[in-house]
Amino acid sequence: MRVRHLLGAGAVALAIAALLPAPAAASTPRVEQADLNGDINTIMAAYISASVSRAEADHADALLVVINTPGGISTSMDDIVTSLLNSKVPVIAFVYPSGARAASAGLFVAQAADILAMAPGTNIGSAHPIQATGSDITGDLGKKVLNDAVTRVRNLASMHGRNADWAEDAVRNSVNINAEEAVRLHVADLESPDPASLMNAIDGRVVPRPSGSLTLHAAGAQIQDFPMPFWMLFLNALIDPTVAALLILLAAYGIITELSTPGAILPGVVGGIAAVLAIVSLANLPVNIAGALLLLLALVLFIADLNAHTHGILSSGGVVALLLGMAFLINTGPVGLGVNPLAAVIAAAVTTGFFVFFIRKVWTARRRPVTTGSEALVGAKGEAREELAPEGLVFVRGALWKAVASNGPIHTGTPVRVVGRKGLQLQVEAGDTGPKKEDA
């Protein structure tokens, strides 16, 4: 009986053990992936922040941020850096795939990660502050921006035990290196061909965290990619200085065309939609008020020139204001984001043609005398086909009309001129038709 009791107890213990969760050490590590692909802007910053929050809520073992960016807006860069530094899960930045880069603002984001890896054929650097035109920021402002960027990138590199001197050189002198050189100079932590290999390579590494050092468990990790959702992709496409400027012009084209040709409807609808999208775009960009006012001035000058006889002087001023407005529309900060210069020149040429040729012709046509309806017959010339004493028939514009003489009797065959109309009856007076009369 005692043996049977022991066997029964062992069976129950085995059943309970089978129902218990497997030990943590035996579970497969889970890593969530976010793709920092393209310009760094407010939408990208919101996406990365949401990715960090999701990884924390899911208790992921790490967050993998795949980087391929030419840079972007400095304030958005700061938001991303802050999100990564304060992440409760380890952050792995991976410049991937081959051909990708972490340039300008991308360097700061990469240096904010706990682990920085690069794929073969990638590069990092070129973080010197510039204006939208590509020129240096000069004067005291340039010194402030440069010193702030240098201090920031040195802090990020030093916090993670990387080469702060090289990071400073990348900001001061725009140096840029490939993956192999980055690992050799300890700008990056390692080189890896793909995410799966990277997870195996960093397994067991100890990374410093605000709450203390943490050992990474990433070998054979299940990587779950969370790409940017569609609505964010759409907004991200709008968050571009060139797109914002072109939307403003498209809105102006549509609204002015609708006002010039009431009832056209389509131009007004297109202009209204473009205006809303332009507002969304500008709301997520660091707008320079001077640039916006210059664009408004350009439109005012174009419209004013339609009614003023300045021989194109106001339109020429509008072109200059338009080019300057597009150049200064975005407050670029230290990362040099602005309207594409070629797009600005093309837009100025198109806008000039739109106002000088199209809108001018429309407004000129609207100011012409009416050539249809009852008003069209006033001033027309013809011939009396009956004695008008005072009523009779006249021949005007290829048709016989009942008419009444307004200045005394008119004899048959006398040239007449229409001076008014009441219903189907014309008011005429004797007058010369010129060298050629209308034939019956």
C-alpha cells in the first residue's frame, strides 16, 4: 500500500509540473523591430516613441531600431534620442541593409542606443549643422548650434563607451566612415550581415542602463517587425518642406481659379483639399514665419499685377518673393532640412505662367462687354424694312425684329442703330451702318 501511495503521489507531481510554465531560461527571446527609414521628422519621432512604449508594454527582451536615414529635423531628433535613452528595454540600433546610412541626425540617434551595429556596405557620420541651402550657419548663431550639437553627441557616445572624439569630428568636420572603420575606431560596437546574426552576436553582452547593468539574452531571438502604419506613412509623406510648399501653391491655384471662374467647382475642391493637407504638413514642420509671409506677399503681388498696369513689375517682385519664401519657409535648425532649390525654381516659373497667362486671360475675358443675351444687341446696326412711325420692322444681325423709333419717324431702307430692347421689341434710332450693310 505504501508503494502504491508513493507512485500515486509521483504521478500527481509530474502532472502538476507539466502544467507549470517552462523556465524563463528555456523560453525564446523576443525582440520587437522598428524601422527608422527616411527623414527624421515629427511623424517618425511619434512612431519611434510608440515603438518604445509597445516594447515596454509587451515586456520584450529588446527593441531593434533599423536605421537608414539622411537626417532630418533637430527637434524630432531630440525627441527620438530622449525616447531611446529612457527606454525600459535595451535598444539595439542597426544600420541596415547594405547601402544604408546613419547620417546627420541619424548619427545622434545611433549613438543613443545601447548597442550600435552596422551591416557591411553602410556608413555613418556627416553631422555638421547646415542651413537648408547647404551652406554653414555663420555668426554667433552658428557657434551656438555647433557647440550644442558637439556637446550632445559627445555625451551620447561617452554614455555608451564609444569614441566621443570621432563623434565630435563628425559634427565639426562632417567626417564619414564605413562599417569596418566604425568598428575599428569603436564608433560602432560590431559589424553584422543581418538581424538574425546580430542577435546571436550580442547574446550575453552587458549593457549599462539607468537602473543598472543588464545582460542581453538574444540568441535565436524571434524578431517581430512593427512597421509604420499606413496612416503614419501618409502623414510622413506630407511632412516634407518641398511637399508643403507645393501644396500651398496648389491651394492658391485652385482657390484663385474658382474665384475667377465661379461654378467650376473642381478647382475649388482641389484647392480646398490641398489647403487642408498643407496645414497638416506645416503643423508638423518648424515653419519660419518670415518665409510664410514672403509666400503670402508673392500671391498678393501676382494678384495685384492683374489689375495694375505695371508691365510685369509686380509679377517680377512676386517671383522674387516666392523664391525667397520657399527658401526660408522651414526653420531648418542644425540638420539642414528645407525646400528643394530646383523645385522652388520650377514652382516659381509655373506660378508666373499661371498668373501672367492663365488668370490674366480669364480676368480679361470677364471684363469684356457681354456678347450674348439682350445686351448683345445694344449698339448693333441694321436697316429699316418698313416705315417706322413709330413702329415697324428692322433687319438686325440676320433677323427681322419689331422695332420702335426713338428719335422720330424712320423711312424704309434707312440705316438704324439699336439703342435698347424691351422683350422682343427693339428701340432704334436712325444711324449710319458704315461702308457695308447687312444683306437680307
